[in-house]
Amino acid sequence: MMNTEFDSILHEQIHEVVERQIRENEPKETEETLDKLMISGFSRHEAIHKIGAVVVEDLFDVLTSKEKYDKKRFINKLQRLK
């Protein structure tokens, strides 16, 4: 059975990571991707979720491979979002 309280907290935290990237313009490609997705017809919330999925994928990759965070790789993933 899923823990809905944990899911809700995790959901909020992923949103916050993406919002912080946008607010701090770091990396700038996060906001560029948000704009691109919204122009393509996604709502802001849907676009945040798509970007958040990249954040989670990248975090998972770093944690499971023990590789260092690669900003260039993260940006490339953002730029491939449609």
C-alpha cells in the first residue's frame, strides 16, 4: 500500500526543486524548458512535472551509479523534453 502522506511530501519537494531552479535561474535551461513546454501546450503544472521527472531521473542515476552530478547531462535531458 502506498503512503499517501510520503507521496504528497515527495511531490511537493520535487516541485520546490524545480521552482528553485527557475527562481535562481540555475540552470537557466530549466526556465527555458518550462517556457518551451508551455508554448507547446502543457499547463505550467504539467511542465513542472515533466521537468521534475528529469530531476528525479538524474538524482536516481547519481545515487545508484555513484557518479558525480553532471550538469551538462542534466541540461541535455531537459532540452530533449517534448
